[in-house]
Amino acid sequence: MNEEAREARDGAGGVPGPGHEDSTPAAGRGLPSEVPQGRRGPNRDSAQAGRAPEPTESAPGPGAPTESSRPTESTRPTESAAPTQPAKDSTPETPGPPGSSGSRESPQAPYSPEPPEERRLHPVTPLRRAWAPIAILAGWALHDPNSAYRHVSDLATGTLLLALGVLLPAAALYGFLSWWVTHFSVTDTELRIRTGVLFRRTAHIRLDRLQAVDVTQPLLARFLGVAKLKMDVIGTSSKDELAYLSEAEARKLRAELLARAAGFAPEAAAEVGDAPVRQLVRVAPRMLAVSLLLTATTWLSLTGALVVPGFLWFATHNLWTVLAAGLPLLGAAGATSAGRFVREYDWTLGESPDGLRLDHGLLDRVHETVPPGRVQTVRIVEPWLWRRLDWVRVELDVAGSENGVLLPVADHATAREVIGRVLPGVEVPEEFVRPPGRAAWCVPGWWRGYGLAVTDRVFAARHGLFHRTVALVPHAKVQSVRLEQGPWQRRQGVADVHVDTGADKTVTARLRDATEAATLLREQADRSRTGRRTAQPDRWMTGPRPEQGGASSA
């Protein structure tokens, strides 16, 4: 601005007209030399920044200083209400009501949830592995006490002191530290298990991937009042476990995990408690024992355990050879009969909102869960000696789970009712279509045991002439369909149709007519796609979804 214009402005009273630019240098007012345009802030911002407030660009009152009294150094002109915020802050300012400071409020900090509470296992946990060497030493001492006393007497005093004063305290300290550094916590989406003395390991178990949560009590744990918590997770072959917890805490944690997996709000999941159970079937011990006696494998294994050692004795007259062959056979015979009786003793099947509950075991008590909607295959096994009693065994294939038995023995009516609970709306087919007669050239005699039945809901295949098995696969659980035909089958005009499930199992319709098999292949693929589209999502619990913070089931 030249001298004539400045004099004309000063002569007019020093009041700039509308839109007139203020020539007061920014440097003279303590402002940064580079000030963004288009932002206007109140002068009290200058006071907040530690600078004296400027006079506003309104008409001066009596005795007010005029524009001519300001410095006139040449610099970049700015508007009269120049901003005093730093140039890097480009967020527009929200004007406040009259009389307010007018300063922009800082944004509220994002909500940060509190870290989950970490919990420890039961104090008896370090002893879960200590009993094994103690049991071995005790068994050795009881088996040959004279030899044990002689070996202990031969040990030097220094060796005994080293064992008692160094090794035992070191082992006890390591067990204590392993328990002390092991923690677990439950968040909104996962279960975290942190452990490791030297090498730290943290396991993150997603709750939406839980397949089953089981409570197991070995014999010694039952006396101590503790239990294991085992978790089946989709995509893993082994179970993650928490061992040991008090029995009450294990059941409470199991209920909390199931509630969170079902969709309960985190603050309500801990208060849900264990779901109520309605008992459906209880297998009597007498019925279980009779069923084992009428199983052919029991007698075959027992016969082998008696005949083979006797034959070896007459052939070799060597006691060690007889023992080396006879002991494994006796162990196998015991596992197929006495072992099954111990595992399946007092088998109880109940129904709860989170699935079917299985409680069983004579020495080790096991509490398992069959989650709804995740059963891939149901098999009805009917041994030959059970047919006159109308008994069957019901087995399961569950993806990612080791639960393989639903009912160790039951009559046909009870089995059908339970299958209706596992696969809602599914009925076991009564009639099965046999393969064509020319299939006898492929498997003479045994071809009569094969059959096929396809309904609106399941693919059912039967096999076995004496030991008969019927496999039921819901259409929605079929992962792939394959047709296989060997050279001899091609000559006879038959083929096999294989149905693969999500549990890495295969159900086969054997020796079907080749034309029928090709048609079945296409139709089963269509039924599987339709079944997956219309299938309900696999949820832990049924019923209305819980509201946020509510306690209703999902």
C-alpha cells in the first residue's frame, strides 16, 4: 500500500472499509510468517497461547489507537482476524454460543476395555505328572523289595544327599514355577492360555471355533475334587486343555465358554450358569455287560489270547516267547471287553440347550457334549448276535471332535428317537435298494449286504452281511461326491459312489448300476448345494438371539 493511500485512510478516521485488508505485519504481532488463509479465530486464542490479545477491527471508541500507530514493516498481509493456531492444525473450529470461549473441544478418547482378569490353575496341578515316577518306584519296590533295599543300601551317602537335597527341590521348584507362570483368561472373543517357564507360549482359542467343551475327571482327580477342561477346536487334531481346575470352577468356566460361544453378552455370560439337562437315556450296566458278551470281537480276541500262547508253547517250549506273544493278546482282549465296560459304564444321555450331554465312566468320569448342527455322520451298527434282542449301537462323526459314540447299546425305537434329536427332521429309512444281480460277480455273497436309500434330507448307505452298518449323511454336510469304477466293475456295468464329509470320513454306496451312479452323482451334488443354502447356522444354543447385555439364549 503506497503512502497516498495510507494518508487517505488515516485522514478518514482510521476505520477500514468493508473488505479492506489489514496491513499490520504478522511478524510484528508475533504470528508465524506462513499463516493459512480462510481461518478466523477469536483474539482470546492469542491470550491462551501466551500472547496479549489484539484489538478487534471494529470502529474505535474515544481515545482508541488508530491504525497509523501500528508498525508499518513490509510483510505478507493477512486478514484482520488472523488465526493464532499452529499451521499444522487444519481442523475447522466450531464456534460456541455467545459468551463461551469458542475454542474447539478435543475429541473424546476411544473406549478401551479393561484387560481380562487372568486366573491360575488349581494348586495341585504341579503334582499331575509327579505321580508317575513315584508310582514306578513304588511298583518296583513292591515287586522286588529285597532288590530295592539292596540297591538303596549300596548308594553312597553323598548320592542320597544329592538326590534329597538337590534333585528333589529342583524338581519341586520347576513344578511350582510352571504352575505360577501359567495363566488363563476369557475375553469377548477368545480364551487365552499363557504358560512356559523358559519359553513362553500363548494359545488363543477363538470361541466361535469351539467344537465341544468337556469336563474330565480321572480317578485320582475325583478324590482330590479337581477336573480337566478339554476343548475341541475346529481345525485342530488335538484337544486343548486346562488341567487342573476345581470341579466347581471347571463347570462354571465351561458354562461361561458355552454362553459366550452362543452369543451371550460378556457381562451376562459369567452369570448364565450351567444349562439345565433333561435325561433321555441311561444304559443299565447289566445291559452293557450282556452286549459285550454278545459281541463277536470279544470272543475272537479272547480265543486268540488263549490259543496262540498254547500253540507257541508246544512249538518252542520257551516261556519268554509265550509271554511276549500272549501278554499283548490278553491286553487287546481286555481292551475290547473290560476296557469298554469301564469306559462306557453308567452311560447317560441328556438334552440341554447347548447340545446332547454324555456322562460315562467307572474310574475316569467324563462329561462330553455333542454340539448341535455339527454332526457329520450318524452310523447305526447292528452286530449279528444283537439282532434277536433288537439292539443297536449308535456312533457319530463330529468334525474336529473325538466324540465317537452316542449310545453304546439301545433298542431300535430308542435309537431312532435319539437320532431324531441329533438330526432334526431325519427319519431312518426302512427300505434299501440292493445292487443289481450282476454285482455278485464282483463280491460273491457279500453284495447282498449293500444297499442305498436317498431321502429329502439324508444320503443313507448300508453295508455288511452279518455285522450290518447303516450310515446317514445329511445333504448339507456333504463336501464332495466321487464316482469310482474299476476295470472289473466297468465290465459288469456297476460303480461306487463316494460321499465325503467334513469329518474326513467317506460313506460309500457300493456296486450301483453305472447309469444310476452317474445320475446319483449329479443329483447328490445339487442336493448338497441346496442343503447348504437352506441349512441353519451351527450355533451352540437355540432360541432368540440375546440383546446387548441381556441373558437370553442364542
